[in-house]
Amino acid sequence: MLYSEKVMDHFRNPRNLGTIEDADGIGEVGNAKCGDIMKMYLKIKDGVITDVKFNTFGCGSAIATSSMATEMIKGKPVEEALKLSNKAVVEALDGLPAHKIHCSVLAEEAVKSALYDYYSKHPELKKPEGLPDCAICGGDCCSCH
């Protein structure tokens, strides 16, 4: 079997699909090679991600990794969400085919881009350690610049 049951479940029944109209942070990333585009919306209160939604245009793996990433950061402190790695997303989904690993990278980048956006809108807040700048993408793929 090419995809795990968890990947198929998150593809068929994505968690946290949608938008947040008054989002505190919005991140958008894309991969021109494969055409996947992920947009992540965050609500943050007292340093905790209270709500997260996503919209993904792309393949089943892109949708599944977006869904899993949102599940992994919802209710978590920002500092913990910043530690989300594409490897952790892949492990939580019980694996991805090698040619689909880039989808998990996009999911990680979408979360970090949304967090970057949040802190850009709140210069009075101390940026947590590990918050990337445009080193993620060189300014080519996301809304963090």
C-alpha cells in the first residue's frame, strides 16, 4: 500500500479545514514544482494557539500533512508549535512515500510562516527562539516577507 491509513483518513476527513476571518497570524507557502499551496490561519491567546485552520490546494499528501500539522499544534504554546518538524508530521501519519515528503516540509513552513506573521503584527511581543525569518524560503514561497 502506498499510503498509510492515517494519511488516507486525514485526506478523506481533514481536520481544521477552513479559514479564520480574524486570524492573528496567516501563513501561505507553496511549491511551484508540484503546485501545492498551503494557507494556515492561527488564533493565539496568551501565547497559546487556541484555534487553527488551513486551506490547501494540492494532492492528498498535502491535505493530509496540513490536517495533521494543525492537529499537532492546536492548544499548544507557540514555543512548542515552533518545534514542529516535517519529520514529526510524517511520523504522526505513519509515513509518506519519499516523493511526497516535500508536502510535510510545506506543512511545517506554513505553521512557521503564520507564526512569523503573528509576531510581525505584534512587535511589542518578544519573538520566541526558533522563529524563522525568510531563511525558510529565501522570500520566494511565503507571505512572511
